[in-house]
Amino acid sequence: MLLNSILLMAPQPGQNPIISFLPIVLIIVVFYFFMIRPQMKKQKEQNNFRKELKKGDRIVTIAGIHGKIAEIQDDKTFLIMEIEGGVRMKLEKSAVSMENSVALNKITE
């Protein structure tokens, strides 16, 4: 069915073949600027946020656990988070939620 639709879009005699592919190119450009590029930008912001985490920062995990960073492991991918009552948890930096952590720090300031 799709192949038939594509074949029916063949250029008419005397028509420039580039004109027939212009809608497909425009769709790809729209997808890039409205879907792929914003996602790449958001991923870059999250990576920068996780690189800038330091001891004493208040964070929220993607599971909703609130705590404070007690230490960052040597390999820089794990951190120890201290929760209420002195309970300590080891978790990966990828488990830290950027949006919730930023919102938490705005509320407490």
C-alpha cells in the first residue's frame, strides 16, 4: 500500500523530480527540529547537571526519594545519598532526577 502511494507520487512529464520529494524532505526537517533536537538538548542538560553534583547537594531520585549527597565515589558514576535518620544509600548518578532536584532546591532557598 505504501509502495503504491510512493510510486503514484512519481513526477509528471515535464515536472522537476525534486519537487515530488520536497514534502518528504520537509517532514524529516520538521521531525528533526521539533522532536530530535530538543531531546538531544535535554539529554545534554541532564548530563551537565549530573557532572556538577557535589557533596552536600539536596537531590531527589527518579523514584521520589529525597536526600543529601554524603559522598561521590571515585569512579564518578555512583554516589552515597543520606536520607532522614542517617540512612545511607548507594545509587547511580543516572537515578537523580534533574527536574525534581532543581525544584526542591528552589523551594528550600
